Amino acid sequence: MRKQEGQIIRIGERWYVRYWERRNVGGTIERKRLTHALGQITTRGKTPPADIMAEAEAFMTTVNHCSIPVDQVITFVEFIETVFLPSAKANKKPSTARSTNRSGIFT
């Protein structure tokens, strides 16, 4: 995977870094454009100050060195629907499986 530097932009009164991330969406891997807030604007110029540049570089290091494969990442809802609820039905008492299905959190 290639290394990203990100794009530092100013939106309103904050500095942000934009970058691309591959995500697992319904079993297919898609590229998504994401934005992460870095901090408040404290200077009058159009160029970001050194502390914002350092914060963006530190954040992009975590993005570039992700060790979890994209195809193994799922959302919380996908985990509940595909792993937790089937496991509760198969391995727990019927009353426990019914209560997890009836709660408004998982349905």
C-alpha cells in the first residue's frame, strides 16, 4: 500500500486533514474520502502552522501503518447481525436469545 501524506485544509475556524481509506462495505472493499479535525485556527495566514503540520503527520502515520487487513474490518451492526445474534441463538438458552432479539438495541 502506498504512503499517504494527506491534504491539510481549512474549513471554517478549524484545520483538517483529508485522506483516503479503504473500507469494507457490505463485503466489498471501497475507497472513502475522510476528514479528520486537527485543531483550531490560531494564525491569520493561509498556511497551517508547524504544530498543525506535526499533528497531521502524526495522524497520517497511524493511518499508513494500520496492521489490520481491510477485508477483516466490519461495522458494529454487521458484527451484531452476523456473529453475535446467531451465536446467541445457537449457544445460549432460548430465553436469552429471545431477550437479545427483542431489545431495541440490536434490531
